[in-house]
Amino acid sequence: MFHSNLPKQFWCYAVSHAVFIINRLPYATMHFKVPYELLFKQKHDISDFQVFDYLFFASTVMNNRNKFDTGSRKCIFLGFKTKVKGYIVLDTKSREIFISKDVIF
């Protein structure tokens, strides 16, 4: 949070992202098992891990744009949404927080 230069109102996203990663790392005290696997009895794919406050581009929906609008907008990664295939993102221009699955990191 200190290095991201985001306002303090986004601290809840930083904590949520940290907990998300902590729950998917193996621990020696648990015999190198992952808490997520013990709780849900399934393996989690860690290939979707991203850095908090990472800059990327999110695709805009075709219904909400015309041919003169851009196809994507510059956003900041804030975290993951549980039970949803998408990322919580912050639009850098409009300061809107939304969930998007069509992103390019």
C-alpha cells in the first residue's frame, strides 16, 4: 500500500489481496499444504496471481461504445472477486471501480 501511491480508501483491497495470496501458499506448520486446498478439497491455479496496483488495460464492452471510442481503458489492478471470473479494477481516468474479465496485463 505504501508503494502503490493509492489513496487510503483502497486499503481494504490491499488487505483482501494479501489474504488471497496467503491462503494459496504452502506452510511448513501445515506440512507444506495449502490452506485453500485443505478447506475446499481442490487445487487452486496460481497462474492468475498479479501484483497489487499493477497497471493494465481492460476491454470496454461493445454495447457501451461507438466506433470513435477506444477499445480499452487504462486501469489499476485492485484484487480478485470471489466466485467470479474477473478482476476488481480501478479506471485511472474516471476513478470507477468495476469487475472485468477481459484484461491484458
